[in-house]
Amino acid sequence: MQPENAILQSTAESFVGLGEVVKSASALESLDDIDRGQVQQHFPNQLQGQSVQNHCQVFVEKKMNLTLTPISSAREGGAVTTNNNTINRSARSNAFVAVAEGRDQSKGSFAVAVMHLRSLQIELCQFVDSAEFTRLKARIQVADPQEIILAESCNEKGSSTVLADALRTHFNWANLSLVHRRYFNAAQGVQLIEHLGNKEVSHLNSSVFEKDLCMSACAALLKFVEHIQNVCFYAHSLQINYCPIEDCCIMDIGSWQNLELMEQSKNKPSLLSLINFTLTSNGFRMLRSNVLQPCANEASIRQRREAVTDLVQDQHLFEKLRQLLSRMHDLDGLLTVYVQTPKETTVQTAENLIKQLLRLYQTLSMVQSLHNILKEAELDSQLLKDKRESLADPRLTQIIDLLEEHIDPCVLKAAKKNSIALRNQKCYAIKNKISVKLDLARRTYEELLNDIRENFSSKDNVRIAFSISRGFHFVWVCRDPLRAILPPIFIREVRNRASITFTSRNMIRYNDRVEQAVAEVMIATNVIALDILEQIRPLVACLYRAMDTISTIDFVCSLAMYSVSAETVCPITGNQIVIQKGCHPLLNLKSSREVVANDTYLTVDARFAIITGPNMTGKSTYLKQVCQLCILSQIGCFIPAEFAIIPVLRQIFSRIGHNDCLEKNQSAFAVEMTEMASILQYADEQSLVVIDELARSENISLSHAQDNIWSVGRFLAHLLRMVWK
């Protein structure tokens, strides 16, 4: 016997369970002088050992009886499994933003075009802004982009413009791309919108096409996305909407921070995290957008309040909707494959296409259940009634019937969700006897899995595992993996705390053949999937409507969840602010002691209030409370109070804090005066202004400070006539 084989045999005898693997691998590696019968004599117990728990998919078990272990059991990589609807709140959204700046007579005007790459929705907006770009920064911040596109405009020295410098400084996480101005072409923008926009779901009137800045920003955005993402959009496949800034309550980014609307740290809650009970990414994006820019349309606010009232009063309906939403896939990710086409077809694109078809089939099945739930409920809300009617679209049923003709529903019923199960789910997604080429490719794949089962056995503490990165391999669970010695026949070993992961050359060859077989299956499946896709594409408008319905219901359910979790009341829309026993939403949440409620009274005759008191008595908290309650009211949510009348505000200004600004070389007092000048310039009769300790940073007398406050107050109250009509 050769020395290597003696070492191999002695090593195998030393470790329980490793002998069977060594036997199979060595025989397949052509070590002829080791007789199979002799090995069986050496390891009789191991050959009769019980196999590990089967982790393969149900239909594969019946055909091949292949024994596999999910990679999580071997603790490889410390993978963490999450629910399909788990949303990573810290991740940046996949949004591209194009900004067009007006010149000459249009100087001071800006247009913003936003495309969300997951939902492929385009939002256009045009407005007049100040020299500090306050509205522009707020609009871009709401989109939370990963790329900002700007027209290249350099002076003789080649330095970028003031706008580019401001955006680069403020949005340092986003990539700022300067493109040639010829791509900002208004005429080309009109052509692209008419060619790519779906008129059924796009809300554009003739006046929008006359906004040259909007058209030019849209043209640059579409061209840039097609070039960077290497995709082409199908005709009449995009949803393009114009969002007038007049329908939103405007707040600057400083007010978002001052009023604690967004999370600034993990340990400090915010208004957004307080009311966030969404279960879909689209619902969260809608909630976030409404918190940062609350709705200023009175009819929309009233419809949302009615919807929340219906859900609060019908807890059974509310619970069923939440339970159904938790199992839904986001349609915005599914729309990507139906709207755009990759410029080349690969195995990865084929796998993604069939995966999205399976998700679409699952989601539309739940959409039918969602429609049935709303149909059986007694609704008073016009908003929920409209969404119920949108789910009754016969085109949705047409898509489901088309998918049922081709997709095998058994692949979606498998309980196991490990790597091999998910791969087999895509391989067996299409029904048998639809494509001869696909059936032959599957047979080859099954034969290879049978060969692996026959030639490599999982015994005792040595198991065959599968992962996407390594394919089939061995996992040996032992007490001291760092000191254990493997025979040289095994390669690519990875030692963890409780196991050793390794493979052999023959296993690698089998993995290569399996990958080739899977590629043939995916290519054959892709032909059928593309045919299904061509039949679905003319019906894409109903998918946009279904996506909007799901996100709106998720958004309303989140508001209702907060409304029932605290003592709240539905506010009334009026021309004054009257709040009886209102509580600060965040303080009411995290305080272990009883929170002292406060009243608020601001009317036409008493439109100016000065809050006085010693330190640490809650003056600043009270100011934030009034603003947060007004924001909750305008997004359609109930507020923590006994009674409330709140008007529809167009702007909310806040001057809170007394920090200096090193970037602009301004002292704390200069920062305060600069912000107050901006407030005095843009505040109007539909604005709420909150000022906290003006001139606090200056060492001046109390009478002088009071004079400053009264002078600003008189100017606000009388010259700007801040009343609610």
C-alpha cells in the first residue's frame, strides 16, 4: 500500500464519520489500491449510521432522495435569514435625481426629476427657490438619492457652479454627476415622455409639457439611467407624474432636525420611527415622504382620516389587512423586469426573470384575497372604496390565469427555503410537457444529483452541504476543528468554531457539471418566461395601480396602528389651532411617568403666543409638540389629545438651537439672524413659525433680548398678517 493511502486510511479510522466520506472520495479519485470491501471492513459502523435530516425540496426528495444539509447548520459565513418584507431602514433608496436650473429670465427656477429604480416611477416638479436652495434641498432629501445629475457649467477656471458645490456639500453620500448641457433638451424630453409614458397611470396635463425645465430634467434623467444601468425601456411602460409643490407643506431640512422628524441616531427616536408600522418598502417610502412633506390638500387629508377611522373602528378588518400585507412581495421590484429589458441575456437575468414571475404569481394571489377582504367590509371611507375598485380590474385576473397556465403551484408550497430548495424552485417553476428542451435539461440535472447522492454519502457528523458560492461540499462537525487533520485528498478547507468545510477535486468537477445543467435549464425556462412577459407587458398599467393600492393601504394601516396604540383623537380641519390636552408624541411614548398635557390656542384674534417659564420646564418641548401634532394631522393621522382643530398649513418654519456654522464662518447669532431673515421673507398667512429663545447665544440684557423678540413678533404679526382665513 502506498504511503499516502496508508495515511488516508489511518486518518479515516481516527475520526468517526469521516471514513465514509474518505471512502467515497478516494474511490472516485482513482486510488485503485484501496479496495472497497476492505474499507467497508474498517468502517462497518459508519456505513450503517443514520443520515442527517433531509433539507431538499419536496418534489426533489421524491425523485432523487438526495440528502443535503442547509449551509446555515454548518454556520458558514454566519448568514442571517430574514423575512421577505424586512426593510433595511438604514439603506439608501435606489433613486436617481436630475436637477435643471433656470437661466436668464428663468433664473431662480428649478426643476427636479426623480426616478425610483425599483418602482421605475418618475416624479417631476418645478418651483422657484431662494439663493440658499432651501426647497431644492428639501425635495432632493425626500428622494434620498444615490445619484444626482446636474448640467455641466464651468467658468474659465474650470470650477463647478455654486449649485454643484452646495449639492456636493449637503448630499455627500450621493454621487454627483455633471453631464453635458445638450442632454438637458426640453424637446427631447417631450418626445421621451410621449414615447415611454403610460397614459393610463401617468398624470400629466398639457401645461406640464410647457414647463421646459421639467422636460429637460426628464430627458437628462432617462438618458443617464439608460446609459448607466445598461437597459432600454419599453414603449408606454413608465409611470410619469407631475407633483406640484403647492400640494405639500414645505419645511426646510433644518426644521426636520429641529422637530425630530427623522432619526439622527439609533438611540434617539423620531416622529417617523414612532408611527412607522409599515410592512412594505413602498409603504415606508410613502410614509417617509408624507412626514417630511405633509399633504396640503384638504380633500386628501379628509379621505385619509376617514380611512384611518374605518380601520380603527373595525379591528377585525384591520388585523386581516395587516396579516395579508406581511406576506406580500413588493410589486415595485417586480415591475422592473416588465418595464425594462437588459441589453444581453445571461443565466443571472434568466434566473431573475423566473424569480420575479413566481413573486408576481404569489403577490397577485394575495391581491385577490385583499380585494375579497375589502369587498366584504362595510366601508365609509371613499379612499378605501376607490382602492377596492382598482383591485377589481379584470386584467389582474387575466395575468393570474396566464401564470397558472405555465407555473407549477407545487413549487411555491414547499416549506423549506434553503439554497438548494430555492434553486430547485426556479428550475421546476414551469410545468412539465410545455417545452421538450426544458424537460431534457431537467432530466440531466436530476441525473447529476442522483450521481452525487450515490457517490457521496452523508454519514454521522460528516455531511454534504450546498451553498450558492461553493456548490456541493462537505461539512465535518467536530470538537476541535482547529487541530483536526484532514487527508490531503480534501482541499479548500475552511475551519470554523465547530466545523470544517472542505471539498474534493471530484466534487468540484460535479459542481461544474451541475452548474452547466442549471444554466441549460435556466436558458430553456427563460424562453418560456419571455413569452409570458410579452403577454403581460400590455397589461402593466393594472400592476402600477395595484402597487399604488398596496402602498396606500399599508400607509393607512401604519397610521391606524399608531392611532390605536395611544390615546388619540381625530382632528378637525378649521382656520385656527385649538388643541385641548395635547401631548408630545415622542414624550408620550418613552416617558415612564405621567405626561402633563398642554393646551394650544391660536386664532385670528390671538395668533401670537409667547411661552415663558424657568429652565427645564418644557418650553422647547411644547413648541416641538405643536409642530408635530400639526404634521400628524396633515398626513391624516390621529393625534394624542382630547380635542383638536388644526388648519391646513402650507409652510412650517422653526428656529430652534443656537449653534454656530463653521462652514459659512458664522457665529451663533449670525446663524440665528440669517435664518430669521429667511423666515421673514417667505412666511405667509398659511405658515406656522416656531422660534425658541432668539438671541440666546448673545450676552445681552433681558430687556434687550425681549426687545428683539417683540420686534420680530410685531413684524411677523402685523406686516405679514399671519392669520388663517
